[in-house]
Amino acid sequence: MSLLISILIVLGSLAWPFILLLPRKPWSTRERLDNDDPSLETDLSDITALIPARDEAESIPTTVGALQQQGQNLAVILIDDQSSDGTADLAKRSFSGNLRVLPGKELPEDWVGKLWALEQGRQLATTELILLLDADIELAPGTICALKSKLKAENLDLVSLMAELRMQTFWEKFLSPAFIFFFKLLYPFAEGNDPRSGLGVAAGGCVLIRAGTLQGVGGFSALKASIIDDCELANRVKQVGGKTWIGLTHSAKSQRPYPSLGSFWNMVARTAFTQLRYSVFLLLLTTFLMAVVFWCPILGLVHRSMIVRAVSWLGLVSMWAAYLPVVRFYRQTPLLVITLPVVALLYLLMTWSSAIRYWSGQRSMWKGRRYGRA
């Protein structure tokens, strides 16, 4: 048993230098896009922004208002997904340009609400490009121009930005950087951006896509039951020969607050078990791997062998080095890197909570709607 523990400590510790040396560098922040030239004279008449909104009165004025700082002739379709809080009226008062508010139809049984709303909007869009924008995402001036330039210059079919999560409260600062870090480890941006790779990676909060490409993959009907719809969309685009790109940004910010541990917990638990394809085997494997990678290096610090202790320190320092670029990108204190094992434990518990909810029949819930298996 002692030998087995020593082996696990060494393997867990050496995993981090290995991650640092991976050619794709999933820990890095080199894939990024921000607008350095917020010109408001850019013609955006070839873009329609689709905004699915269900009870978004708190954020929709800022989201829609920010679109007026993007350029000229942008068409906006807000799909009011049966809101009860005046979302549609607030949107109309916040945008003086080409805005159409589309009352959403009743949700079909086999659809996810966001995708049903987007499909209704897509059927009305006539432009070459379509921007998919969550109702809580605020874009800095000129961001759409930067997305369009990226797509056109590199002949891409889909460009998406990983919106900057809100980091104001203690729990947001403590957990949000790690959320991005873990996402990048699971879905390496460099891998997703490589047209030779079959891995599709996207962030659904802010996506610019060619309308023809979206039509070619079957529209949102092809994804209608997907809860992890962004990466599924990127996968579909790649399957038809399209090219995708995803990057970090400071120019797209999420306004959605997660002020408490409970609110953040619910956000993660809503889809965590879906990420594991509802597999008990993958859940147990994830638990084992996270225990080995995040906690065995700490356990090794008190090992009787000097060699094991040295390897454990190498693992911890490498772990901190891997996490540091994301922490610095979001302008948080570098000391946050030492909390990663604790944060990883919390995320693991959230994942188990997600699985328990699924087994008890709660599945994924969003604003009064319950979704089954994707």
C-alpha cells in the first residue's frame, strides 16, 4: 500500500510538468482577441445579432445598449422567450437602431429553450453573418468589428470569444479563473483552432458564424436537445469542413452575478454531469484523476522519502505555473494559484452534485425549465 501511494504521488506530481510541456499549451492565454481600434464607422450591414432572452430585465439594457457602440447598420433580433419581467420593453428602450423583438413561440418538447429561440431568430436573418449573443454579455465598443475582421482575414466559419466572467465578490474571484482554466484543459483552444483536429471548441456567449455554414449543419434543429450546445455547434461546423477559432477576451464580459458559493455551485452543477455524458465510469475516473493530480502532490510533502518530497514540490510549482497565466490574464492576485487544489475539490463536489441531481430526476434546470438527457 505504501508503494502504491508513493507511485500515485509521483505520477500525480509529474503530470503537471508534463502538462506544461505539451505542444498545444492548454494552460496558456496566447489565444486571445480584443478590439484595439473601437471605430464606430464600420459597416455591419452584413451581420444580424440574435439574442435569446428569457427574464433578462436585469442585464438586457446593458447588453442591447452596448450594441449601439459596435458600428453602423447592425441588425438585431431579440427573441423574447416568454419573459414575464418586461425584458422586451427594456430592450426596445435601450436600442435606437434596427431592432426587432420576436415573441418566442411555445417550447417544443424535444428542444432546449435557448436553441429554440435561436432557431426562430435564424429563420428571419437574411445577412451573410450571424452573431449569437447571450442576453447577459456586454461587448466593448468595436468588438463585433474585431470578430468580423478575424473571421474574414483567416477565412474562418465560426469565431467565438470566451466571455470574461464577473469577478467582483469573493466567490467569483475564487472560482471564476479556475472555471476558465479547467475548460481550457478539457477543451484546448489550440486543438480546437487547428483545422486538422476533429475537436470542436466554442463558447456560446459570443459566437460569429457564417449563415451559410449554420444552414449547412442543419441550423439549430441539429442541436435542439444539446445542453452543451456551443462545443457541439463547433463540432458540427468542423464535420462539414469548416474552420473555427476560440480565444479569451476582455472585450466580452458576462454581467451574470454569482455572489455566493451556492449560486456558483448551481451554475456548474447544471451541466457538469452532462460534460461527462452521464457516465458513472467517467465520473469515477474523473474523481480518481483529480484526487491524484491535485491532492497527491500535497500528500507527498510529508512523505518520508526525500525524492518523493522533491517530486511533490516539482508538481506543486508546476501546477502553480500552469494556473498563473489565467490568473494574471484576469488581473487577479498571483497568490490565487496556491488555492487550486481546494478549488478543484469544490468543482469535483459540484460535479458529484450534478450527478446526484441527474439520478434523482432533477436533470438540468434553467429559469423554470427542466431538461432531460442531451
